[in-house]
Amino acid sequence: MSRLGTTRAVALVGLTGHVVEVQAHLAASVPGFTLVGLPDAALSESRDRVRAAVTSSGLDWPNKKITVNLSPASLPKTGSGFDVSSI
């Protein structure tokens, strides 16, 4: 059984804000965390920050494949502001 959660975040390009849809998908597969949709280096480190936030809150980290999609993929995403949206 797979699950999908969706929320929204904002990416700044200069002074203009762009809505980014954040989709988190859990699937019964080899455990892992994949981030797609043109993330920068800071977002690639979000795996560790998200995992720490989930486990610190007393929740169990799922033993599943987690894919987080940041859409639209053509828009560059920078900074750690997307971490909370990924939880």
C-alpha cells in the first residue's frame, strides 16, 4: 500500500515568490529517501534534518521508500525552508 501527502511551499526567485507543490510518497520498497525536482545542495541535506525532526517528535521513521517531489521541476529550489514541508 502506498501513500501520498501533499502540501505547498514558496520558492523565492529574486523578489518573486513562486508556489511549489511538495508531494511525499511512501511505498513498500527498499527503504530510502529521494528528493526530486531541482533541489540545491542544502535541500539534498534535508534527508537528515527531516529524519531528525520526525524521530525527535516521537514518531517512528517509516521503513519504506520515501520520495519527495518538488513541483514545478523547472524552478530552482534553494535553502532549508522546504524541510518542514517535507515532513
